[in-house]
Amino acid sequence: MTIYSFYVILTVMRNKLTRELAVCGFNAVSALAEVHPEQIKRLFLRQDRLKHFTKVCKYLAEQKRLYKLCEDEELERLCKSPRHQGVVAMIQEPELLRMNHEELDEWSQKKQIGLILDSVGNDNNLGAIIRSAAFFGATWVVLSERDKEARLSTSAYRVAEGGMEYIRIRRVTNTEAFISDAAKKLLVLGAHHRARLRLQDLPSLVKAPFGGFAVVIGNEETGLSPGAEEACSYLVRIPGSGQIESLNVAQAATLFLHEISTII
């Protein structure tokens, strides 16, 4: 075994033991370095990326934390993906906090926008949804503890393109119960491909007093659970040609967020 191979194996073992997560991709790591540099435990980057990360490298040196110039092969091994774009940051594996009543009150009082994800199914969908949420200025993304597939993983961070640093991500034990509580304070819209109401009907649904928006997005294959459907204020569809029944969940979330951004 070469010294290099031993180093890679040791790094992977240490990641599992210390519950670290690799954040890769230029935009993802750039946002992390700008907004939350304190979360970076170690940074690995190609020589050509160094000029873009001079500030955070100086910060890491001051904190006596490692940053290291690497070749593509080592970066790929660290994040287990060829899509590292020349930079990988190691952070502590995120621990999601539970959404509490005070935060729900804040959501309502400040008329914020958020998404409630009813088992969207995988990390890439989650990352794409968070990217759109950040782009349109949403504040919250709420995940179900029952959704074992949509996690804050390396893939989710990369697909989010830096959006993770601008969204408050929370978890709930019972999605249907949370939607029911949220509907008492927010306008809760369930995305449903067979709903009577259309997305363009949204302005007519906004009534005073108004306490912000929550959009409930369901699983791509099964849609919203019956309990989630029943708890929503309204079910709303995105009208299409009818040739294909529905959109990808991230695309659906993006269209809802765009429509909301035009009226809030």
C-alpha cells in the first residue's frame, strides 16, 4: 500500500468516525466560505482555485485548521464524486433542528415563504429545491423525519449551488400535524396535479389578514399523502398540455416560488 492510498483510507475512516460531511462544488464551497467559514474544518483545493479562496485559507490558517492543495484524484476520493469542481470542504455533519412554535410564529408574523417537503424522495431533488428556495428568497424548508432518502448529503449541497447557506432547514416528526398547525397561521398550498385551482388563481386566494406562504411538495411517484392533502389550505395545480401528467418536484417547487414572489 502506498502512502497516498493509506492517507485516503485514513481520511475516509476519520470522516465516518467524526461524522464529517464533504461539501464540494465551486458555488457550494464559495457560499460556505463566505457565509459560514467557521463551519469548515478542513479545505482541499486545486492550485487554480486558490485565488478564489485566499480569504478563507487565511482564516483557516489563523484558526490552525488545515487547507491543502490537491490534484483531482484526491479531491474525487474525498467527496466520492468527479463533480468536485476543484474544491472540497469538510464540515461537521449537519444536525437538523426540529421546527418549533416560535419559529412558526416568526414565519407568519414576518410573512415569509417556506416549503414543506412530504417525502420528496432523494438528495438531488432536495438540493434542487433548496437552490430554488434561496433564489426566490424563501426562508424555510421543512423536512419529514420519515423521509430517509432526502438528506443533507454531499450531493444535496452540490446541487443546491450554495443555497444551503441561506435557508433555514428544519425537521418535523409528523408532517400532516405540522401542516395542520401551519394552516392556522399561513396560506398553505398543496401542489396537486389534479386540483381544481390553478397556479394563476393564487392572487385570488390571498386574503387579509395574511401570514405568509407555505408550499407543500409531495413525492414524485405518489404525490401528497392523504393526510397532507387534507391539511392544506388549498390544493393547486400547475396547468400544462396534458401530454405528461406532472413535473419533477423541484420544477414544481420553482414554479410555485416564482408565482408567489410576484404577489408577496
